[in-house]
Amino acid sequence: MEGSKLESTIASAVMKVATEVIGDQIRKEVHSLKGVDKEIVKLSNDLNKVREILEDAEKKGPFEDKMVKDWLEKLEETYCEMKQVLEEWDSTHTKGDHHKHLSFIPSSPLHIKDRHDMAKKIKIVEAKLDAVLAEKNRYGFHIVAAASTS
């Protein structure tokens, strides 16, 4: 009798923990799906800033410092990846009905999967951009905006 009660208590505790963990995961996924539109806007803004940095670097001419050259190459690779993610987002939004994509609750499981996949891609490319920018700070590179002519 005691063994059965103990097993029941253990099973109940395990189910409670499992339910909490699964609930947390579901909340994170829903938040991720809801935030894709905001993340796309942020990624687009970041892409524009990176493009400006690369254009400014190109105007300043060839850099002799190998570390700066390598960093600019990494930044350009990241720029291309960011652009690819945004182009993929645009292509999925130009297919079919735009209204299906405006809601945070997509109209089909396929749209949920698309948004989930896009959220993962955005996180990966943003993390890569953060790492490249952190490298700039670690090595003391300075990004100076070109002086505007008035």
C-alpha cells in the first residue's frame, strides 16, 4: 500500500514539473511567433545601418590593417545573410493572402512553421551580427560616419 502511494506521489510530482516545462516552452514559442514582425523591422533597420557602414568603408578606400579588412569581410558576410533572411521573408509574404501573415496566429500549421523557422533564422543572424559588432568593440575599431556636406 505504501509503495503505491509513494509511486503515485512521485508520478504526480513528475507530471507537475513536465507540465510546467511544457507550458514554459509553449509560452516561449507563442512569444517568438508573435514577435516575428517586430524582429523583421529591427533586422531591416540593422541591415540599413550595416549597409551604410560598408558603403562608408568602401569610400574610405583600401584598408592596410589586416584585422580591419577581416572584420569588414565578416560584416559583409553577415550583411548578405541578413539580406537573404529579409528576402526570404518578403517572398513568403508575397505568396498568397497578406492577411494570413498579419496575425500572430497564422491561419494554418504551415504558416506557424514558416514563422517559427523565420524566428530561428532571425535569432541566428542577429546573434552573428552581435558577435561581429562585439569584435569591433573588443579590438577598438571605430566606425566614424562620413561628414555630411551642408
